[in-house]
Amino acid sequence: MRDGMTRHVALVALGLILLAGACSASEATESTLAPPTTAASTTTTTVATTTAAPAPSSTVPSTSLAGPNSNLTEGEATSTSTTTTTPTTTQPPRIWDGVDQLDILLLGSDAGVGRTGTRTDTVILLSIDPETGDAAMFSVPRNLTEAPLPEGMGIWDCNCFPDIITHLWANAEWFPDAFPGPQEPPINALKAAVGLVFDVEVDYYAKVDLAAFVGLFDALGGVFINAPVRIYDPSYPHEDGSFESIAIEAGEQLLDGHDALAYGRIRYNSGDFARMHRQRCLLGSLLENTDPAELAEDSFSAAVTQFVETDIPIDAIGDFVELFSRMERDRVATVRITRYNYGTTGHAGYQIYDLDQIREDARLLLADPTLRLETLDGDSWEDICSQSFD
């Protein structure tokens, strides 16, 4: 395979995952964050009431994988003959060498025109078995409250973040010294919290915003869906900061980036869990229907370069070519963490979840993704996506 095509397929494979990260964004009424005036206790959540722009985060630079591509031994000339050298090629290590499980944190922020601050309204953990390509995808609800934090992180007495997890990024910007680690404070915070929710160590992250989602979907040529019901919002907050009336009709159709974002984002007469369901059906359709050979390399790679923030080393992105070639939609298991199957207590938009049960189900699913078909979800992606929770 030519180098250009290899890079292209790698970008497509990575992009399919990244597209999961921007589907969900707050409504316009939730577009302003402000630093809390006091630290919250283990049972009390401080809700912001004033407007303040958090400090901007910076993208963590990618690091290159070490190791030469080849070692050459030069022959010695003699008076009667010349020894021809034979190159010995040393392959650099792959991104997953030495690990049984690759865990990638996918974040979708609602940052955009007319919005202040950053809320990661989409938080998805994708765990992949590098040997088989089997994968599990866990959607974390934006209202998950009291996400655990490791000792020495945070400013609260509960060893947790007492607010909802969608506000953790902004709090790490406001209190950077409270979130130490090898990367920027918000990244340290989200990696640590999500890792503890599922009892894993997060390897990498990728974050996209509203414009990124639209650009990436358009570069992929859109996405086919079979919407089980009509989705409607009379005052939908457009990614350009304006408002519009928008409807996604029931039935089979091809959505461009703007409409795909709306399909994964609308919660008018609906809710967070309904749109989480629609988001994973968007991703499933992409995995099923996208043909990398038909994509325009320049437009897609430009969209990834422009919009995606990640700590996946650029020199290692080609490793995902082999990995994603093994992935099949019906072996990408998913778990919806909802208040109905994991919730314990909650009030006014804040929800405490049974972390022990979440960790146990995650452990079982990571050991065998086919368990989804028997115990954790529906019979197939088609059956799952024929349902509606709107």
C-alpha cells in the first residue's frame, strides 16, 4: 500500500472514533460557566451563577515514537572483492505493544460561537483489544455526579468532583494547581476521573467541538441513518450561534454534518439518554457504511488536522490502520449508563450512580464483548437502533 493511502486509511479509522465525541452539546441556556465561589463538600454541589470565561486550554503536543527504521552494517573492501551490505530492518514498536487493552477517552465539547467556557457534554470511553479488534464503548452521562478523583487531586474533601462531570474540564482550568499530572490540568482531570469510574487507565484522549463534528462528517460524505421517529426542535442552537427550526424526519436518509450534529444533539421533548442512544447509532452507521477508499484524503486529513485535539502521537497514527481493520460493528459492544439501570440517588439534574456495578459490568464486557447480545443490550445494532427513547 502506498504511503499516502496508508496515512489516509489511518486518518479515516481515527476519524470514525473521533466523530463519536462531538454529538452531544448543551442547549443555549447552558452556555455559560463561572468558577464556583466556594469549594463543595461531599454532599453539596456549588452551582455557578455568574459569567466568567475560563482560561483557554492548549493542545498537548504529540510525541514521536522512538526507534530507528533500520540498522545498516557496512561491508569492508578487500583487494580482490567488495562485500555488499544487507540492510536489517527494525520495526518501531506499535502503539499498543505490551498492553492488553487500549483505552481512549473521547470528548465532545459544546464550545462554539456565542458560547463561554467548555463543557464536555459527551464523554465516551472506548476500550479496544489490540489482538482481536473487539471493542467496548461506554457512554458517560453528562449529569454523573461525584465522579471519583485520585488522592492529591481536586479541592474537595470527598476525593471526588461533587458537581456533574460535564463541568470538570472548566473547574480544572479554574484550579489548575489542583489537577497535577503529565498533561494540561483538564486532561489530567478527565483521564483520572473516567479511569476511576471504569477501573481502567486511560491511554489517550481526543476532543472535538461543534464545528469539528460538522467538518468531519462532511468530509466523510455524510452518514446514513434509519430514524425510528421524527426528531424536532423549534429553536435549535445552530453551531454558528444562530437559532433555527429543524426536523429530522423518520425513515432512511443521508445526513450531512449539520443535520447529523442536530440528530445527535437535540433533546427538545426528549433528554440526555435519548440523544446518547442516537449518538451511538450514528457511530454504528459510520463503522458499517464508510469506505476509506472512496474518501478524499485532502479534505478529511485537513478536517482532522484543523479540528481534533488529541495526544495520540502523530507518528503512531498509522498503527490504527491494522487495528481498525479488525473492528466490526457487531463486535463493538456498548453500554448506556442511565439512571434507570445504574442510578442510586439524585436531584435537580444531579445523579449519583452505582460505580461498583458499572465497574463490574465493564469488567465482564471487556472480557467478552459478545455478552452485549445476551445480557447488556439488544440482539443486534439494527434492533438497538430501531428503538427510540424520545
